[in-house]
Amino acid sequence: MQNRGLIKFFAIIFALVCVYQLSFTFVANSIVSDAKAFAKGDTAKELRYLDSIGKEEVYLGHTYKEVTNNQINKGLDLEGGLNVILQISVKDVLKGLANDSKNPAFNKALADAKTNQKGNQDFIDAFFEAANAGNVRLSAADVFGNRNLDEVIKFDMTNKQVEPIIKQKVQESVESAFKVLRERIDKFGVTQPNIQLLGNSGRILVELPGAKDVDRIKKLLQSTAQLEFWETYKIEEVGQYLMAVEEALKKTEVAVKAAPTKTTGIDSLLTDKADTTAAAGTSPFLGKMLAPGQQGAPHVGTFATKDTAAINGYLKRADIKALLPANLTNIRFAWGKTNEKNPDITDLYALKGTRDNVAPLSGGVIVDAKDTFDQMGKPAVSMQMNGNGSRKWEQITGAVSQQGNAIAIVLDNIVYSAPGVSKGAITGGQSEISGNFTIDETKDLANILRAGKLPAAAEIVQSEVVGPSLGQEAIDNGMLSFVIGFGLVLLWMVVYYGKTGFYANLALLVNILFIFGTLASFGAVLTLPGIAGIVLTIGMAVDANVIIFERAKEELDSGKSVQEATDYAFTWKGAMSSIIDANVTTAITAIILLVFGTGPIQGFATTLLIGIFTSVITAVFVTRMFLDWSLSRNEKLAYSTSLTKTWFKNLNIDFLGKKKIAYAFSAILVVLSIFSLATKGLNQGVDFVGGRTYQVRFDKAVSAPDVAADLVAIFGSAEAKVYGGNDQLKITTKYKIEEEGEGVDKEVNQKLYEGLKKYLPADLTYDKFANLYEGKKIGILSSAKVTGTISKDIKMNSIWAVLGSLFVVFVYLMISFRKWQFGFAAVIAVAHDVIIVLGIFSFFYTILPFNMEIDQAFIAAILTVIGYSLNDTVIVFDRVREYLDYNSSPDFKGLVNKALNTTLSRTINTSATTLVTLVAIFIFGGETIRGFVFAILVGILVGTYSSLFIATPVMNDTIGEKEGLKMAEFKKED
């Protein structure tokens, strides 16, 4: 090997760099351990401690913040925390750009876009399609040619000219939302937050490792912070209208018994008689009112929270709106913020809008906000307005002071408080929001008001929540499987190859150092599938050493010395061409997985790619360094042991002669698989069909069917399956999956809590059930949500990932081998493997006792199988090409059989070492990745079979006897 000194120098430098990069991870973990010991379970105290040392030098001149930026970041499945994808409502942005247009064709196009949006299609493109189909002129004055956009959109522009302008405006709004969210998150105090725009889709990824208060964070992220100040109507101003509503509804609605109320002077405005019980049994609207607003109160009545949807429906009806008198045409109704102590009731407010039916003053005038306490010592938010806001505020408060009504402070259409003004106009622009707040709520509200409002609603379309205790279990399981799998591989290499196997093991240890060092250098995120990727890489890393060693054994058998055999094995014509081809095909599938995957699957692809690169480097250069060092000391190297030296020698199996049996066997498996897929289908996870899924652990064994029945009564549809042990269930439901709003997720969690309450410890509160904390053992340990829109995208990405990998590999092999038949045969074999794996998952998902859902992790497994199967196949094809080059036989069929026989030891060895590591992961890696690993296990078994009995025979048959003979003769002439 030329330039050995230089290679050794770079290897040592690279190893030292890796050690240096990994040292940041050890230091950061040590500091976090100290913080946990100091905080004694108090998460807030732990964060304050870490924040306090953020700018202190803690290691080699680096601050703690710099140390954490250079460590290996753990994914949510290892660290715990929250991962969400927010969809900024492009529909709301478009409505805003159109100045809330009432154009019916425009609004129909918006509705059609929501309905007709295809998987992987942006909403704005779906809207343009619907607008063009509906003959909407985008430049019209009542669409986008309004005064807000008249500088860039001219009346005579075509739709094609308007579209890029609107796309740019929408992207600006999404980027604005991104900045607002980043401001909010930075102020929230979560360590190492990650927020990034996802292309031009209007989606924003937010990762908050270590986050605990799930409901609070989701509210923080989704709140648009649309702050408005409205005047309120007094009860006497709207009483006659409410009575008219009551009379109208009596004719169309089922009556309810009126709620008993205390008689007051205001009651005469709401009923014909002072005694409200006169309306008993005939009151569809006022019968739902628990109590009317008192004279001088800012609200018009109090209702049960469960009735708010019905009341909203009544008040939005066209016939009910038609009853409004001229002095109330700009009225708007809004509900008050519920009291945490009594969440079952809420107040209804009547708000007085301007002539355009908007708030007289918006929160855009707020320049500063801070959490404080009101005169009663209750949590509140103090705000300061700018000059324009101060003047308007003075006018509004002056008018309210004279009229005796109130000012409703409305945030995202909820009335937080409605104070009166008793001492005249308020000058200076200082105001305060008080109400039923907790201290955390005022902190969050002040935070989002300072950061600014979102330009449109933000809906959580995908989320994943993992508890810290579950993360620690994943780490323990991952490390155990890593140690066992790695140990078995090391043992096998020594048993099979003796001293050379020992040197290969040293190279594997260096490979592990390089993998983790590279992960740290790139700031990559380590996930549980990532650990599986590393363990799998170890098994595959052996492949390169096996190819080299097997080639060296062949050269030794031909009479060469150990030095000559070793030198030749490391040449391009020896083992290097096979190693490169095999690893390139695997890398192609990993790159496609990296492009189309998300979250943990990208972590798997990243570690797999890094592992492929470092495995080739260590096998080709580091192993060679150890072997050269051994040879320079005149050590005896045999590339085998006395036990294994005769294994796989002088084989003469007629593989092609058994192709009819293999074809028939494979045809049966494929037909059965397709039949099962057509009749039974697949157990599609929420990634592909949308829904919510929860991993819930109990303090005792529970019956999954009983739990499912209880939840069906609440959600309408739900599934509960044993997940790991009888004290743990995986619960799935589609309840309100497409409904938007920050309170929906919390509502579903509360219903889940109520449905499971009888199975949970009596002292387990909702907060302990739903939120995360250190050492959590009972309740929701992890959860995920995928809406229908994003599930379509995931499914489409998965299909493209599989098809794309097959196409790219076909092209690569066709170019590399200069015959399309090689690429075609490889793709046929891979398609055969994929169909059988799918068939096994289809047939056994109701039988085997572990999760066999088809999700993104399964697609990662399929792509891994594709890469591995191709790896096996390419080794055989490389040997066929080599035999053609050297004219080892004029008989093409005999030549192919010889290639299969001479590479059989490599095929068996590689498959065995990889399967050993996978079995270790399957048994010890934990429930969350068991189905993922099972798919790879099955795929490798099937892939090894197909490379021997499908790919090579198909290649032989498509080339044909005449063409094969011509190829052999052509090489002979050369």
C-alpha cells in the first residue's frame, strides 16, 4: 500500500478529532447530571441552573452553551420531549391578502382547495387550480387587486401573472410566523430548541427536547395572539334581541326546560313575565342560560360549556341574524375564558364593533408586555401601547367611562377580561389584562404579546410526545442491544478468521469511534432507529472485511504467498470494485431515505450513511494498516482457523439448475402475499391514515378489549392493543383529528383520561396523566398525532422513496455493468423481496405479539432491505463480470454458477453477522423498534435467498444462452 505513512497520519488525526468532538458530549452529560442532582426532580430549577451557567466557561475555554452545541444531540425517543409540525393556515393568509373578500367564487375556490388537495400538493397550488377551474379572476378588485396589493397587482394582470406574487406574499407570511414562533420558543426556556421551515409547504418543524408541560407548550405554539379591544353592549341593550331569538327558535328547535334562575330586575328584559319559570319547557335558547347577566355586568348571560356549540350555531343562522335591529348590526358574540376551578360554565359577551364590524383597537399597538399582579394580588398582564394606540385607548376608555359599559379584552376570540372604566379616560397607553389566570398563563401571554402575533392560525398537523422515562428505557435497551450485537460479531470474526479476524475487530472499534465522532462533528441527532442503524452498520461493516478476506483466501489457494494474496485482495480487481459497488447501492437507498424521511427515520438514514462511509474507510485503510503491521513482524496470517479452513471449499452447486424450483417457490410466496394484501390488507399506522396514538402504561394489567369498548363509547371509534406487556397499551383514535384549534388536543387528552380513569390509580390527576416529568411510570408515556393532510404526504413520499430507489439503482447497475439485464434482474429480485415482506406483515399482524404497523419506520426497513439485497446481488454480479474479463469459462451458465459458488462463503458470512446483530436488537432493543427490526430481519433472509435463486437466474435468463456465449467469446477474443 503506497503512502502508508500519510494514511496512518490522517487516520490518527481523524481519530483524535473524533475523541475531541465526543469529549463535549461527556462534559455536557456530566453538567446535566450535576444539574439534576442540584434540582432534585424540580425541572424548572434544573433549567434555571443550566441557564445560569450558559455563558460560563466550563471546558477548554468553551461556555456551557457552546459545549451543548457541540455534543451529540439525542432525539426525542431518547431524550423525551415534544416534536410538532405546525401548518400555517395558507387559507387564512389568502383571505387576509384578499381583504376578507366576500366574492363567492373566491371563497368557493378556498373551500374546494381544502377538499381537493392531493398528497404532497401545497394548499396554494390546490387553490390556484380551484380558482382557475371556477373562473376566478385573481386580479379583481374584490380578490387580490385590492388597495392592500394594488402596488404590485394591476387590474389587467392574468392569473398566471398574479400567482407568483401571491406565492411570494404567502411565503413572507410563513417566514413571519417562523420568526414569531422562534421568539416565543426562545423566551420559553427549553434547552436546545430546534425550529426550521420545511421547504415551501407552509410547515414549520419545532423540536423541544426535554419539554414537559405538553398542553401549555401546544397552546403557546398555536395561539395566534390576535389581541383586540372591544366595547361591550349592556344587557338592557340586547335583551329585546335575545327575546326575539328565543321566539324564533321556539318554532324550529326542540324545547328544553328552562334553568331555574333568581328573579332580578333584568329578567323582565328577557321574558314577558318576571317569573322565568313561566317559560319552563318551552325555552330552546334561554332555557340553556344558567343565569342572565346582572345589570351593569359586562356579559349577557352564563351558559354550560357543553352548550356553547349549540348557542354558536343559533347565533350564526341567517334567519337569526336577520332579526338584528339597526343599532345592533355590528354586534359580535364571544365566549369568556373558562375558570380552571369551574370549567363547566362560561359567560357570553356581546361586543360592539365598528362600521366594518371589526375591533376598534387591535393588539398591533402593543410595544411591551410583562406578567404582573393586579390590585387583588392575582396574576395579570401589563401592556404598554404606542402613540397611536395610546390616543385611541384614551378615546375608547373615555366613551366607556361615560356610557357605563365595559371594555372586553379579547385574545384569539376569547374574552379574557372585561373591566369597566370608572375614573374617566385612561391616558398614557398603559393597560392590564386580568382574569382567571395562573402565573404560567400570564408568563406565556406576556411572552407571545412581546413576540408578536402569528399572521394566520397555526395548526399542529403532526406531533410526537415522548416521556423522559421512556427515553431512558430506550437508551438502556439500545445500548444493551448494541453491546450484545457487537460482542457476537467480534466473537464470530475471531472464530472464523482467527488473527486476521482479530485485526478486523480492531478496525471495527475504530469504526465505532469514527461514527460517533462524525455524528458529533455534524451536530446530528441520535435516535433509537439511529442506534439500530449503527448496530446494523456494524454487521454490514463486517461485509467489506469478509469480501477482502475471502478474496485473500482464494489467492492463497491459488498458490500466492500471504503478502501477495493480501496485496491483491486490496486492489480494485481484487475486492475493491465489489466493495464500492455494494456500498454505493446501499448509500443510494440511504440518501433517498434521508430526503423523503422525517424525524427518527432521518436519524436512521444519517447514521447508516455515516456508517457506510466509515466502514469502507476502516476496512480498506485501517484493517490494511493492522495487517501490514502484522506482516512486517513476520506473524503467520492464514485468513482462517483450523476449524473453518475447509468450509465452503470446492463447492459445485448447480444454482441455475434449481431455478425452476426457486421460481415456483417464489411464485407461490408472491401470490400468497398479493392475496393477503388484497383480502386482509395492512395494519396501516397513523403515519399513513391519520389519527392520534397514545402509549399508556398502567399500574396493573388491563384488558385491551375492555379498554377499547370504554373508549369507543367516548370517541366513537378507538383501538387498544397490548404494547410490550399487559400493563401497557397502544391506543389509537381518529377523534377530532381534522379539527383545528389550540384546545382540541387538550380536550381529547381529557376525554382519554376520563375514559381510562377507572383503570388508573385513584390519586393520578389529569396533569400527571397527560404531562411529562422525570421518573414518570403511569399515564401517557408517548403520543403522536398525524392529520389527514400530512398523512397523504407521508404516504406519497414513501411510495416515491421506494420507487425512486429502485429506478436509481437500476440506472446505476446498468451503467456500471454496461448491460441492462444486470439492473433489471436486481430490481426484479428486490421487488420480489418487498412483496414478500409486505405479505408477511399483512398475514401475521393479527397473530404475532408485537407491533407490525406500516409506518415511516417500516418504509425505512424496506429501503434497508432493498440496499442489503442489492449489496448481496452486486457481489455475485461483480464476480460474473470478473470471470468474463478473465475468460475463466466459455460456458456462460457455468461461469454464473461458479460466481455463485465462489461468493457463497461471503454471502453466508455477511448474512449471518448481520442477522446476529438484528436478532440482538429484536430481543433487547425495546418494543418501539421491534416491528421495524423484524421487517429488516425478514427482508435480509428473503434478500439472501433472492440474490442466489432469483436475481442471478433472472439475469442469466434475460441475457440468454446465445448472448451469454457471445459475451464469453467476446471476452476471450479480447
